[in-house]
Amino acid sequence: MPERNLHIEVVQAWRAVWAGHLTQAELLDLFERALTVLWRRANASLGEITLMAIVERVLHDGTERYPHLAALELETSGLRFEELRLSADSLQGTLLEDSLAFLVCELLRVLGTLTGEILTPGLHAELHKVRVRSEEDKKGGKP
């Protein structure tokens, strides 16, 4: 029997409501916000240098599996999606969604492993707060 992966289960539950139903732009917005909140939460405990090293490794692994993720840029404030936005229209929607979900799962897994799962409950809670923006949210400038 394969080992249970709590992080995959959490990300699947988070995606369950909208998976396969968002535009490329909505997907990119949602995952950028998700990775930003995870960055902020982890940065508070780990610090910028440590977190950058972790995310760099996760991004490297993600890029090996999904080459288009190389368009993501790592900065001291997290991942920048601008270059990926420019090329996203050329990608199949499910490929983009699956690759970004892989990135979130892998980041959660690595952070959990390195911290003895101490950060896991807080990171999972932050992820579940990130929702697809309604038109009203977009107009009102809500995150």
C-alpha cells in the first residue's frame, strides 16, 4: 500500500471546488497568491535565506518535471509569475494546473520534512484561505 501523503490530500481538497474550471489567468492568479501566503508564513519562521534555498530546490525539481516552470523567478519576496504569464497561453490548461499544484505540494512536503511538520498545520490553514476571486473581489481589490 502506498504511503499516505497528507500534503497531496490537502492540495487536492483545496483544488476540488475549482479544478479544471479556471482560465489560465485565474489559475496563475490563484497559485501566485497561494505561493505568496505560504512564503510569508514560512518566512516568519525560517527566514529569507533559508526559505530561498528551499524554494530554489523545489523550483529546480519542478522544472525538471515541468520545464515551463523555469519561467518563474525567485526573488527575496517569493516567486514572480510575470514570465510564466507571458507563455501560459501556449500551455494546455491541465498541464499548467498540474504543474503548479505539484509545486505547492512539493513545497509543503519539503517544508514539512525539514521542520518535523511543525509548520504544516499553519501552512495548510493558510492555503485553504486562498480562494478563487469573485468579480466583486477583483473590483474591490481584495486579495
